[in-house]
Amino acid sequence: MGKLLHGFGLVANALVLILCLDEDQLHCNAKVDISSSCDLFQGTWVYDDSTYPLYDTSSCPFIESEFDCQKNGRPDNQYLKYRWQPDGCALPRFSGEDLLRRLKGKKLLFVGDSLSLNQWQSLTCMLHAAVPQNNYTITRKGGLSTFFMPDYDVSVLLSRNAFLVDLVRTEAGMVLRLDSITNGNDWKGYDMLIFNTWHWWLHKGSRQPWDYIESGGQILKDMDRLAAFKEGLTTWSKWVDSNVDANNTKVFFQVEKNGTIQIQLHAVDKRNL
């Protein structure tokens, strides 16, 4: 869990940087030192007990029990006091108030598996910790969770969708449709979309949530999982290209690689799939 919380700090800073670039630089309060050659993913974890952790789980009134490591018996808390320091540039410290100001009137949607759930839970707690006196609402309907702060008119939502493409119930059983993405109808109209998908594609046996895969019009009992992932991600990237106006909506895709979280802005280039 600690790794996921740390990873979100990088996502939050990425959001701040993108918003900063969209604004008049004279009104950008974050101190950003980013060169065009800076690789945000090359760096080290730096211990920082002066400003971290960014929120106290015991003070986040809506945190789900599985995210409260201390309450669940973890005796140490040093893992919460590390921040990511890129080798070639300086990241601004995360400021919940600053992010809320930049997001005023906007809607963010996380779409994905438990990684997206972790990050949605972290961001909502971080924003609440920044302005604990402000009103908020949390609503959950089906697979959609909505955190809303009316004073800023900011909505941060989560749509649980482990594969991004459609998983449907049929008479034969659950079918993972690699070339279908009707769920995308629910992703329109947002200012930021933050996607992730990966590890559920590898699950087998009792942890596999589907009975069949539909690929190219054929119903298969199974297929090469990396090939299935590639086909599903191609369907997703085509949806982004066809349905998202990059002038109005920023799209992030997160990849978990060697235990770390990496973020891409805009759609995946299909030529590299």
C-alpha cells in the first residue's frame, strides 16, 4: 500500500504541472523547475519527515478500512514519509488548496482497477486534509464513486473497470470483449481522464473474472494474455482518438512497470503496441 500512496504523489504532481502549463505562468504559484529533457521517472525516494505524510488516515472520515494501515495493525509509519525526487529537476510540494484552485469547476475521472481505487482514495483524502473545514459529499452508485467539493465545484470520480474494454454477462457465462468498449459512453464530458489496466489480464483460475474471450468475432476459452492485453488497449486507444478532444480533456494512462508507476499524457501510440 505504501508504494501505491507514494506513486500517487507523482500523479498528483503531474496533474499540477499540466494545469500549470495550461495557465498564465504569472498566475502559477507552484515553483516548478522542469527542463524539456527531465525524466520524472529517474530519481530516488527521499526521506522527508517535515511535510509528510500528506494526510493522516485517522483524520480522513471517509477512508475505507483496508486503506488504514495503522488501524489494521501496521506498527511503523516511516514508509509514509518519503517523497519522489527526480534526478534532473525539482518537483513542487503537493498543495491540496493549490490543486483545488486549479481544478475549480472541473471534473476528474479515474478509470481502472485497484490502482485507480488507491489513487482516488488517496487524492480525496489529500484534498480533504488541505481544507478540512470545507463541505464535501461522497456518493457511490454501482461502480461509480463521486467525491464533490461544492465550494470549489470540483468533482473527483472513480469508475471501477479492470479491463477498460467490456466484460458482459451472457447465457454462456462472462465474456471479455476485446473489441468492444461501450463503457466509454460514461467517460465523456470530463476535464481529465486517468486510466490504468494491467494485472487483471494475467489472473487465472478462481481469480479470473471471465469465462470466455471474444476476439475478432471468435469466442475463445483462452488466448495469449499479452496478445489480449494489446488488443484491448488498442480498442481503448482508438476510443480515445475518436471521442476525446485534446483541447478540452487531458488523458493520462498509467503503466505499472517493475513495481513503479509510470504516467503517459494523452493516448497510447498504437504504432508502439
